[in-house]
Amino acid sequence: MPPQLLILDDFKISNEITAGLLKEMGYTAYTCQRSEEALNLIKSIKIDIIITDYLMPEMNGLEFLKKVRELEEYQSVPVIFLSSVSNPEIIESAENFGITAWLKKPVDIHQLAEVINKLITK
């Protein structure tokens, strides 16, 4: 079974573009536009890598990450942030909760693919 990835971004087009590219690379990609929807999904499907935006309504990416890490089976799952935010304090807070990578938007799909491929082959 190919690795299963979750993409969480409140902009539908960003989800669709990222998911399309990841599917072309042979991954199974699920998309969500709301954090609560994503939390429900990861409780029902085993996700191998989570890719999330930081700036979102309802709860930001860091709040989402905290909730993910509360789930025993997701305490060490790789989480990649894709964001236009470059505030070092926010990035450091995310690192303290165990993010794997913080990639700046607009995302270079080759850079994202490289990060994912490294995580999959670990």
C-alpha cells in the first residue's frame, strides 16, 4: 500500500494542486479544509505524513499540531508545515512540538517531494 498523506489547507485549490502532485508521485493523498475534519480523518485512517498550513480559521496549524500530538498513535508521525509565515518564534514553537519541516509558500514541489521521499525511506 502506498504511503498515505494528509494535506490540510483552508484553500481548496492549494489542497487540490498538492494532492494531485503527490498522487502523481505514487502516494495516496487525502485533503481537508478544516482542522476538525482532519482530526476526525486521522482517527479513522492511519496517515503516514501530515502536511498542514499554519494560517487557518478555527485553529491554526500549531493548535492542530498540539491536538495531533495528543493522539498516542500520532506522537511521532512526521508533520510538514507549508506556510507563508516566517516568524522565528512561531517556527520554534512548532519545532518544540516535533514538526519535521517548515516549508515556505509558495512551495517548491521538488523541495516538498525531497522532504517526503526522505521521510518515507527512513
